[in-house]
Amino acid sequence: MSDASTDSLSDKAYHYIQKKLLAGEWTAGDVLSELAVAREMGISRTPVREAFRMLEQEGVLEQVPRFGTRVKALDRRDLVELYELREALEPYAVFQAAGKLSEGDAHMLDTLCREMKSVAEELRKRAKTVPDAAMMKRLLSADLAFHQLLIRAAGNRRMMKIVADSRLLARIFATPRQEHDLGIIEETHRYHIQILDAVKAGKGEVARKLMAEHIRASMKESLEHYDQQRAAAEADAVPLDLPDDMMSEYQRMERNARPRKSQRTRAA
């Protein structure tokens, strides 16, 4: 196989793995197999190995002795840094994009906002507060595309790559932890509408401030949730002092009460 062909397949493997991570199919702590991914894609292990290497360099995957390649679990500092990176770049991007949207991009951004609104309306009609997996996929697709279209409109490809990578890491961190409820969806939709209106009107400074506020609000909620989860985990680590027969019964009830793994995240 030529070097060019290997590079092309490596890129395909790289994006395939990204999609799996963004969809929540693989989350922090999951061990990945080069062979399994290669079989799923119908390619050799060489390009998959190269894709793994690229994602390790980006901090998405890590090599763990005796375990292999694992999706990296991020800590609180990692999450703060990722949001700070986005706050440094995305507000600048919408400032640059203000008044420069093509007709096609403006139409697509409107469509993405309507999709998010549609998800919220469906939840209200069903008298639910949390979207199912299909609705979550629609929501995340609209959210990610909205931000990336605005960055693309700024005309800086390097910036688009950096922000895309940081959003991916934030997704990996948040997916199994933070519930995405109706209130968050509606808040995100409001921010998106306000940002888009400002960009369309050529109000770059307004768009910049709104995007920075949007990202800070997302970071605040994500960190609050992270802290709550850590506190709960620490409390659970304290063993109960029950007799053996009672402990066995308690553990049975605990297993039955444990929620099934679901896709949970926070849009931003």
C-alpha cells in the first residue's frame, strides 16, 4: 500500500473514531482495540494505529500498561482549560464572521437553530424533560454544526481545527456524566438565535460578547455538575458497616437501582 493511500485511510480512521466518541458509543475509560476498529472499517490495522497515535497526541486517547489504548478520562483542570481555549477563540471567530455570512451559511444556520427548537418542542409535547438517543443525536449534530459553521465563516481553517479538537475533548468528558435537559436545550437555543442575529446584522462586538457569555455559562454548569459527581463518588467510597448478610442484600438492591448507561451531555 502506498504512503498516500495509508494517509487517506488514516484520516478516515481518525474521523471514524471521532464520530464514535461524539456519538457517545465510546466514553472516558473505554479500552479500544486496533483490530476491532480495523475490522469494523474493513481496513488493515496500520492506518488505525496511525489514527490512534494522532488522537493520543491530541490528548483524546492514552496508552495504559497492560490495558492498551484507552479513551482518556479528563480531570477538572482539563475541562477548564478546554473551555478557556474555546472562549479565547470562538468569540473572536464570530466577531470576524459578522456581516460576512454567505446566503447559504445564513440559511443553514437558521435551519440548525430551528432543529434545536424542534427538539425542545417535541420534548414539551411528550411531557418529557430529557431527550432520547435519537433526539440527542439531532441536537448534538445541530449544536456542533452551528459552532463550526460560524468558525468556518471567519475564514480561518487552523482555528476551526483547534476548536473542533477542543469540543471533541469536552464531549468525551461530559457525555457519560451531565444530563441534557429541556432547560439547557432552551437556553442553548436562545444563545444561538441571539448570536446568529448579531452576526447577520454585522454587530461583531455584540456577537463576541454573546459567544463568550454562552461558553462561560456552559463551563459553569459543566463544572458544577462535575463537582457534584465527584462529591457523590467520594461519598460512595466510604464503606457501609453492615453485617455480611445485610451487605449482600444491600448490594443486590444497589445493582438493581443502578441506571442504564445513556448518552448524556451538555450543548454549548
